[in-house]
Amino acid sequence: MTGLMRECLLGLACAAMAAAMAQALAPEGGAKRVCRLAGALVLLLAAVSPVLRLDEAELAGLAGDWQHSAQAYTQALEEENDLLYKTIIEERTAAYIVDKAAQLGVSCQVQVTCRVQGEQAAPLPWQATVTGRFTQPQREQLAQVLEQELGIPPERQSFEEAGS
């Protein structure tokens, strides 16, 4: 594949230099226009000739290589997209919990972990760790919000006291 690309680029560069030289040496008028046309045709021929010299096996190999590369890039992009999507959901869920805690009079930091569950395509909040200073009633109310509004059961909720 790299040999084909090298051959194609080398042919195009040589054809372009020959066309430019012929055009520069041609006298003004009709001869210059003919040189321009001939140069364009030479460049077209230089671009197409490496592909025309390929046999079916080489073309199939190139098509397979390109298809494999495209699939690999597509998979990598999908994985990156899924990771970004998960990160956005975690950050927004954490911000939501911080807002709910603020409504309860609690200043805290929240770490949320998301997972794809079952056949679900979108990652959902799986676990939450809340770090702050809160009373028992505030903690219970926040635990209730996590369970009822976000679907995080008590066994995956963690409340930690912030240092003094």
C-alpha cells in the first residue's frame, strides 16, 4: 500500500514539474493553451495510471485494508463517544445531587459512578459517594433523593464526613 502511494505521489510530482516546465517554455497564445491542456491531461494520466495497473487481487486487498481501517476508527470513535457520554452523565448527576443537598442546607462534594445495565444503551447512575457535613435527618433525606429520583439503592450510597 505504501509502495502504491509512493509511486502515485512520485508520478504526480514528476508530471507536475514536466507540465510546469513545458508551460513556462511555451510562447504566449494558442501554444500556451495547448501546453496547459496537455499538462492537465498528463497530470490526470499520472494520477490514474497506478490504479489502472493494479490487478483484482491488489484492489481487493486495498479495499479490505481500507474497510478494516475504517471499522477500527469507527470502533475507536464509538468507544470514545461512550466514555464521554458516561462522563457527562456522571458530572451532571453529581451536580444535581450537590444542588439537592444545597436545598437541604448541606455543602458537599459528590462522586457518581455510572454503568450500562442489561440491555440499556445509556449508562445510568450506579453508585454515589457524598462527602460533607450533615445531620442524620439531612443524610436520610439525601439518601431518599438518591434512591427515589436517581435509582441508587442504599447499598450503593456512601456518606462520608468531611474533615474539620
